[in-house]
Amino acid sequence: MDTQQRAAAAPSPPSQDSLPHVLVDDPDVLERGRLVACLRAHGFPAKTAETAEEVLAATEQDTVLLSLDGPPEERLELIRKMRSLEPHRPAVVVMSGHSQALLPRALDAGADDYLFSPPRPEELIARLRVIAGLRRLEAGQVAARADPLTGLLNRHAFDERLGEELKRAVRHGRSLSLALLDIDRFALVNDRYGHRAGDKTLRAVADLTRSHARETDVLGRVGGGELAWLMPETDLAGAEQAAERLRSFVAATPTCGGRVTASIGVAELRADGPAEDLFPTTDAAMHRAKEAGRDCVKAAR
């Protein structure tokens, strides 16, 4: 194979658009500058952050390179907050000999990978290229995980996220609540106005649910006219209030299927019960809302 053939056969390097944008958080200003210069020299868009607030606010940056040097509890809390706000944003921690003992807790808090300080350029770039490849793979999987009608997670994808959030809540002793919404008499909408109108009605209710949810919440379509709203860091009272606001908006918003209402069940993960009981407990509360005359919220207590 001659030189031209080898060049044609070689895989093209990823474009800058396909590389993760990296945010560098390090208390050492010289080390911050060195890392950013190294990343930019290899084609990675990169910038620095000097405070935890800047890290959390810089959501346009795909990946965070986070030093473990500094007050240990502050570093761990920053990882937890970032993971809570953006569950799929990669966090790679950089540790010195002094902070190495903190690594197990950092991984438990939500860090995805680690490097030793100062990281060797070839290792740093290799790790980030792996992350870029995973990002492209995840992007290709998003469509397979989404319900094509509403754009929310499908049942399988929602169940996966529910399992992840249950484990996280149990591990850290955090509140976690779930709401299940079912459009009242949804079959009659399809029968009276047609399935196209039924689809538009379902999309309208899904959009209302999305508008009431926070970035940290998880939304899914888990049945014909049934939507799930998972609320991390939310107790039963807070979830019940959120569900009631949503119910009133659904009832007040006209759709092409006429006026529709929703029955909503709410439950909180209980410290004295199995985590896997959260979904069936919430489902039972939703059925109580149906039995109570529909267009209401019932909480499991």
C-alpha cells in the first residue's frame, strides 16, 4: 500500500465539533493554564473556572476536569451538585498524592474517571477522546430511548433511570418522589375526535408536564396516556404541590381533543420499605385518584 492509499484508509480525526468542550477547575492558576493550553493544542475547546458557582453555571461545557485539591467536603459537594443538576455530564477528577485518599468518596459522589496530577498529556487526551466517543454513541442511542410521540423517555429508558435514581437516593439518604399522571378518559378522546387528535392531546399534556419539571427531573411515557415524573431531592409534600399545579394547568388548557383532565398519584421513597415499591405505590395512588372521581391528586402516605 503506497502513501496515498494509507492516507485514504486512515480514519479521519474527530472534528472540533465532535470533541467535548472541557471546563478546567483547579485551584492552581498555573496548572489551570497549562491544562487549557494542552487541551487547545489538541483541538479541544476548553476554558477555566475559578469557583464552584462557575462550574455549575457553565452548562455549555460537556466535560469537567475537576481537581480534588482543596477542602475535601467542598470538593465532594460540588461533584454531588453537578451530578444532581446534570446526571450525564462527565466529571473527571485530578488528584495529587495529598488528595488520593479522597478518590473512593469522589467516585461514590458521582465522578466518572480520574487522573493523577499533573496528568500526562497523552493520557489526558486519550481519556477525553474516549469520552468524546461515548458521547457520540449516546447521541445515537437517544432516539432509541425516546418515545417518538412525546419525546419523553420510553418505558424501558425510564425504568433504567428510575433504578439509577433509586440507588443514588438510598446511598446518600436523599429524598425521591414519583408522580404518575393518567389522562382521564383518553380512549374517548381517540374515539370521538380520532387518533390524530388523541396524539396531539397527549403531546400537549407531555409538553405541559415538561414545562413544570426541573432540569434534574426525569420524565417518561409509561403507558398509553400515562406519564411518569420522577423528582429527585423532593419530599412528598413538595411533589404533591408540583403535581397539583400540573393538574390545574392540564384542566385549564384547551386541546384539540377538547377539555381534558388528569388523575395523578404521588409517592415518596420510604426509608423503611423496599426501593422497588415506589412505582407500584405511586400507581396505586393514581388509581385512587381515578376512583375518587378523576381530575385530582392522591398521595401515598
